[in-house]
Amino acid sequence: MIYNVYFDVFAVVISLFSIVLAFTKKGFWKRQNFILFVLLVATFWASLLDILSSIGNSYIVVWSYELRDVLNYGYLAVQNIMPYLFCLYIVFLIDLDKKTKRNRLFHIGLAIPYTIDVVLLILNPFLREVFYYDANRVYTHDWGMTVLYVNALLYMVFNYYLMMRYGKEVRLVKKATVYIFLTSSLLAVVFQIIFPTILLQLCIEAICLSGILFTVENENDILHSILLYFFLLVLCFFAEVDIIPDAFPYRMISSLYFLGLGVLLVIYFSERIAGRGNLKRWLMVCAWLIVVFLFLRTVKYEAFSEASGCARYTWYLYYLPMLYIPLCTFYATLSIDGDDKRALRIPRYIMGVITTFLLVLVLTNDLHQKVFCFAPGFANWDRNYTYGLMYFVIIGWIYLLYAFTIRVMFKKSRLSAIKKRWWVIVIPFVMGITMQLLITFGKMPRINGQMIVEFPETVCFMIALFWECCIRIGLIPSNKGYGELLNVSSLAMQITDKKGNAIYKSITAASLLPSQRESEEPIKLDENTELYCERIPGGYTYWQNDISELNEINTKLEEIHSLLEEETDLIRLENELKERQVSIEQRTKLYDLITEKTLTQSTKIAALATEALDTGDAKVRNKNAAIICFLGAYMKRYANLTLLAENDKQMNLAELGMAITESLRYLGHAGILGDYVGRVSKKIPAKSIILLYEVLEQLLEDYLGGLQAVSVKMEDEPKFALKMTLEGVQAILCEDVSRKLENNRFYANVSHEDGISYIRFGLIEEV
């Protein structure tokens, strides 16, 4: 029985590459991640032992029993520990051992199926119940192998149960990869049972484990997977040169493999290239053209007979990506620095027209055969043909576009900070064009009649490697290393999916509580920390803002505000005190003025009072009392008028009338008749009213001894006039009084008749 170990070779390379990647990941030595690492190591050794044991079981004459036993026991021991290890991985992933009270018993029970496997393998040299060699030296399974399969299936079913029961808190991406691993492993086991000679199981498990690896530490960068598949390109050579016996048709395997690579390249450019400008658009076009190229390769070799007309036109269609990949590559190089000059639009259109014309020329080759020349009737066209003139024109145009690309990239590199590494971008073109020329002229090395590399692969990988070099040296900005950035960043931030599960998280970021998710308002985590949230495509971003400095500033501001309030109160009190002092000073001055103006009356009152006290004559006392009341009424009314004048510069003449009335009333108590007549409402300056009242009072006091009667009449229509009649005296106005009246725009006329004095006061002009 000959075993097909082709897929095991894939598993060896994939697991080995994943082991190398595992060492580059920070924080990989967590419990579940360490188990994942051990699983990768187990996959590598299981695949390697499976290859060797399968080759030994295939060539039973050459390989001895002892060597085959060592390889078979080693393979089964490592292979059957993998379900147990993956079960441990899930237990640690969901922290089930921490949730279980009897932790030790749980782990003992978990190891029982694998313990049974080990016991069966230990007893197999004596009982031969797992495998044995029949009389023809052929490797044969017994009932013990069924037990090994059943134990592996039990672990897988138990893993399903654990994920469905306790895996709610696991991130969606990791949960999906775990389910894919479990489902793929089950299907691979079933496939292995049905087709025991095709060793597919370990290859599937290695691929799924590498997928789980890419979710460790929240990585969202598929660069490693791209590099992995570039590395695995060497595996196609094994099928090409027939090193592995009984291999699948190599073109089918390599076609599917290359087609998958093309799709990965599209995803790679979509995720890694930053921005949404023309550069990213042209790179995406290049990636899709690579997918088209690899698809056409698949169709040509798998869908049609190699000698059919459909295969020939599929071959013609090769030139669609062959012509447009270099054209789009050139367009993309023009957009690297975002400088799409309008001056280059017409040359770009001309280059596009030329490329399209050359493509039409290839597609219509059957009509003119200027590109490829065939025998009559297209007999053996896939082998018996020559190149026409236009073929070399097309190849020259393609290489000219590559030359333009290198030239533009050289200029971009010289203008950037990476000019010392510009030569890196030339390496892919040198390698790719060299291999293309070797293939074109039939000089590519062959093993067992097959070229080690074919034309489509060289074009696709040359372009992919060229753009990867541009990204590596920094000519093209890329999205990479978010996890590492957050690990070294002092910012307390994290990016989550729509359910609030952390995708990227810095070391200083606090874990989110359910109540804190999707909050549009800032949340205060503590006295000095606030949490902010912002919606982004696919989830949310959270960042913590340290407001300790702001709190210190606010505290200082509050202290300053308090001090300012106290100072303001002090200033207000000081101002109020000053206002009161000013008011008191003004009133004091006013009272001093009143006292000064009424000093004469005060002196007279004092003299009259002394005289009244010293005499026993009732008449004298009564007369003195009447005069004192008259003088007191003047002092009171003068003070009132002065206080009113302090607040209002204009005063109603009625105030003067009331003052005159009161003075005349008290004068009547001294035996002097007094009468006042007047209806006035006009306002004149307050100082004028006070002056008139002073003049009237002075006249009455000066002629008080002979005065028999007083009559005062005041009117303000049509003009102000005050008429005063004094009976029994010959009154005159002194020059000082007349001057005061004149200074205040008053006039005074005095006349006498039959012992009666007539005095008229009026305004010189209206004020």
C-alpha cells in the first residue's frame, strides 16, 4: 500500500513556520497560548513522523520492522495527544479550571482517554491490538486503533460542549477559528477513515492552528499568512518533480493553491494599505488582475483539453493581466506620494490606449497570426508554434512599463527618507524578468521534463513581492503593528468590537464594565479619570483622560475664587464705609452750613431766653417766647430748604410759600399780624428760593420792633413776583442784600406811602 504524504509535507512546513511566528509574539507564554505553541510543536513532529512512517509502510521491503515500529509508535503517541492538548487549550481559554471547585479531579478525568491510548500503545508490542504487520509485512490496524479514534472523537465532542456552554466571553474571531478547527478535524478524521492512504488530517489541523495563532494577542494583521504562503510555494516543486509518490495531479493542487494566494493578496492590500486614495485603488486592481491571471491558469489546465480552441483563447486571455498588471503598477507608482499631476493625464491615457490595442491584437491572433504563428489548422498549437513580430513588441512594451515603474520609484525613493534602500525594489524585477525570459526562450531548468516554475506564477509573485518591498522600506504607508503600538504606548485606550470585546488594548487601559459600553457621555471612573467613547466602523474606541491636573487647576481656581470673594466683600465694605463717611462728611458740612447761616438767630434766641429767665414780667416773657418761636420756625424751615436743595437743584415755589406762612404764623404770636396769599407751582433754582427766604427773614428781624403788620403775596403767572407789605416801618434794602439778589438774577423795588413799605421781588429773566 502506497501512502500519499503530499499534504503531510504541507503540514510540516506550515507548523514549522507557525512555531517561528509564535516566538515573535509578545505575551505568548500565557497558559492557553503556551498550549497552542505545544500543539504546533506536536503537529510538526506528528507530520514529520507520519511522513517517515508512511514511507516506511509503503516500502516494506527496504524498511526494517524495528525502524517502522519506532516511527509508528512515535507518530501515534504524538498524534493522539493533540486532541487532549486542544481540550486543555479550550479549558484554559474559557478559564474553566478556575471555575471548577475540584480542579485536580477535573484534570485527572480530562486525561483519562489519552491515558487509555498510552496504555494501549505500551501493551501493543505484546498484544498487537492497535496495529501489527501481516504475513506480507503490510502495516495493518486492529480493534485498538478504533479505540484511539473514538477517544479523539470524544475529545472533539467534549470541546464542542465546552465552547457552546462556557465560550460566551471568547472573542468572536477566536471562537470562529476554534469551531473551524473542531469541524475540520472531525471531517478530516472521517476522510482519513474512508481514504486511509491519503494523509489529509494533519494538514487541515496545521492550517487551522495557524489560523488560531493569528488571533493571539489581538493581532489583525495577515502579513504572516501572506509570507507563509510565499514560503510554501516551494511545495509545488515536490509535485512537479515527482519526489513524492502517488501525488495528486500537481496542476490541480497548485492551481487551487495559487488561486487562494491571489485572494489573500486582495485581502492583504485591502487591510494593510492605509488611506483610500488612487494608490490603494491601483493596488487593488493589480491584486484582482493577479486573481484573474491565476484563475485563467486554473481554467486552462483544468477546464479544457490543452489542445482545444477554448484552451487557446484562455491562453490568449493571459495577456489581459500580463499587459494591465504592469500598466496599473506604473499608475500606482505615480500615486505613491499623492501627487497625481494633471500634466501626466494625457500620457497616461495614451499608454492605456496602446495597452488596450496590444490586448486586442493578441485576442484576434487567429485572424492575422502576427503574435503567435501556428501550423495549418492549428495542429498541435500548444507545442508547435513560433513567435511573431508583434509578440516581441508586446513583450517590449511590458518591459518598458516595468522600466518606467523602476524609474518613477527611483525618483520617489530619492525624494524620501528611504533613499538608501531604493535598490530593494529592483530585486523582484530582476528575479521575475530573468525567470520570464528563461521561460520564454525555453531555458528554464527542468526536472523530469517539467519546468520548476511556470510563467503566470513568476509574473504574479514578482508584482506581489515588488509591492511588499515598497511597503517594507516605507515608500507606502501601511496599517501594521497596532498591538505593538498600544503595548509601548502610555495612552490608556482600547478598540473593541460592537459587543464591547477588546480587539486592541493598551496595558494601562482599564477593563470595561457592561454599564460603560456604548456610553455617549464621558464616564467618571474615579476622581481623576474619565472614560470617553467614540463609534468607529466595526466597533468602538475608548480612551481614558487623566483629569488630575485639571482637578488641581479647578481646586486652585476655587481657592482663588474664594479669596477673591472675600477680597470683594472687603472692598465692598470699604466702599460702603467710604460712602457712609462721605455722606456723613457731606451732611456734617451741610449741618455746619445750616448752623453757620442760622447763627444769628441762634444767638438772638439765646439772648431772648436769658432775658426771659432773668425777668419776672410776664409780658416780656410772652413776647420773648413769641419771638423765639418765630426765629425757631425760620431755623427749621431754612434747614428743610437746605436739605431739599442738596438732592434737587430745582425747587417748587410752594416750598417757599409754606416757609413764609409758618414764619408769619409764629410772628402773629408776637402781636404782629401776618397774611400770605399765593398759588404757585413754578420751579426755580433752589438757591434762589433760599436767598429770598433769607432776605424776607432779615427784613422782618431788622424791623421787628416797629412792625405792626406783614402781608406777602406771591404769584408765578405771567412772571414770578413776590410782593411784601410792611406796616409801621420805613424799610430799605442794604447794598449787600441788593447785590446778592442781583447776582441771582433777582430785582427788588422798594416804595413807601403813609408809613407803609412796599417791596416787590421779581426775576430779571426766566431761569
